[in-house]
Amino acid sequence: MVASENLAGGEPARQEQKTHKAGRFAPSPTGDLHLGNLRTAILAEAWARATGRRFLLRVEDLDRVRSGSTERQLEQLTALGITWDEEPLIQSTRGQAHDDVLKRLMDGGYLFECYCSRKDIREASSAPHAIPGHYPGTCLHLSDDEREERRVFLASQGRVPALRLNAPAASWQVHDELHGDFEGPVDHVVLRRNDGAIAYNLAVVVDDAFQGVDQVVRGDDLLMQSPAQSCLASLLGYAEPVYVHVPLAINANGARLAKRDGAVTLPDLEDLGYGTTDVVRWISNSLGVLSGPPPENTKDLLALLDEKTLRAMPTKPWIIEAIHR
Ligand code: GLU
């Protein structure tokens, strides 16, 4: 879809690649990558390579960064045999570009200040006619005096108002290679948080466009965010990416895989005597689309994953039953 209005015109894509197709993997450096992350990384490279795209990496280090984690994650991806075609983009170096886009949106009238606390939102969104989990629109219709009063109150607590998107559409359709056409609410997503930090939903859109990314492969927990992100891309005059939301790894209780599930990272598995060959084998078997003996390294696995095979991949999660302890 294309927004009927947009704010086209901004920074040029990196190395004039706007037409140069690319896929990417964009981990947050919050700790070592677990099996689910590693599987998503392999699938992201597989989709990019199988569709004739370049493959890029972006370190999403705006939030909750654990010291040393960026270097460790890059080492782990290298150990697994993932290769990328450019220096990784470190998101925290992109502050000026993020601020510029925020200003363009503000000048265009597409942002509004939100003074709500989490509790305010929780309470208002549980009202009878509200959409659960969605921003209830509390701060959209305040008078100037009410805004000023709330600004002063937040300032007294050392906070600033969050900035939310006032999008020109209530819902948006994206295309996902595994989920088909997917339409969902745009919601009034936060683009700058009330601690002043740039929010994920802004940074991801601006930086994908900058890197020339036109294929976004990531965990399917983010499928619901894609309509807002795609709408924002269109509003900014960027090409909207095609999506591939791949299933997550979960534990036997159905919860998203986490460190507490045992040895789920390369260093922990290594301590138990498992290496990258085992991990590639497990990941190959988990995809549910390959027959014959599983490959022993990522290069061989990528060679087996052509576009047709990737498209046939089931969307059910990868259940990691017993963690190899
Ligand atoms: N950095 C996000 C994460 O690690 C992924 C964002 C994305 O791929 O859009 O969960």
C-alpha cells in the first residue's frame, strides 16, 4: 500500500542502494544469541541469498544493551558460518538521522504528545469499547491548557512527553511470504519514549530504508508491529519491505525460549560438548522442509534452501523439548 499523503525526501540510502535489494538480521545486543535467534539469523541469510539479495547486519543497540554483547553476538554469528556483505550498522550511531525524521513527522503534523503512564493506558484500554492492548487515544483530544498542565507535571518528574504517531490510516496491509497478505491496526505507536529515547518502531523503519533493506526476516512475535512500520515507511516516502515472519523457538511449556531454559546459547552448548555442527543439524531438522541427512555447516544448509523450499516452511514454532544438559 502507499499512503496517499507522504513526507517523501530525506537522507539518501547508504551507498545509493535504495534500488539495491537487501535482507538483514537485526539482533538486539541484550545477551548471547540463543538457538531461536540463531535459527532466525540463518533463515534471514537464506531468504536473502535465495532471492538474489545482499545480506546485511544491524546491531539494534538503542536499549537494554549488555556490555560486550555486540562483539559476542557477532562472534557467534561468525562461528555459525553466517556471512554479511558490509560492515554491520550500529544503530546508536544513527541518532541524528532518527532526530531528523522525528522532526519531519512533527512538522508534518503526524505526531502528538502523550503524557500517559503505563497504568493510565492499561486502565483506559480495559474500558468497555477499547481495543485491548491498544492506545486508547487519551491524549489526542486535550485542550492546550490540559497539555501544558501535563507537560509541567512530567517535567517535575524529569520526564518528557512520549511522541506517538498520528497516522493517516487506521489499519494497513503488508505482504508476508509465509503469512500472506496481512492487515492489522496501525495504532498510535510510540516513536519517542517518555525518557527521550528514540523508540524501536521509528529506528527500525528509518534504518531499514537507509540500508536499502527491502526484505525483513524476523521472529513472528513482530508480525503485529509490521502494519504500523510499513505505514510509517510509506508516510516517509520509503519503499515498503516484504516481510517473512518466521516461527519462534519455544520451550516445552509453550513459552518463548530464554536463557533459563538451560544450555541454549553456543557458549553454553560448547561447555556440554556440542558444537556448531550439532546446532546446524538441529536447526536443519527443525525447519520441516528438508529430507535426507542434515548438512553439517551453514554454507551447505543455505545451498539446500532455495526459494521454493523456504516458502514451504511451516509456521508452527520450534519446540525445544529437553535442553541438552
Ligand atoms: N532487534 C529486534 C530483536 O532482536 C528485531 C527487530 C527487527 O528485526 O525488526 O528482537
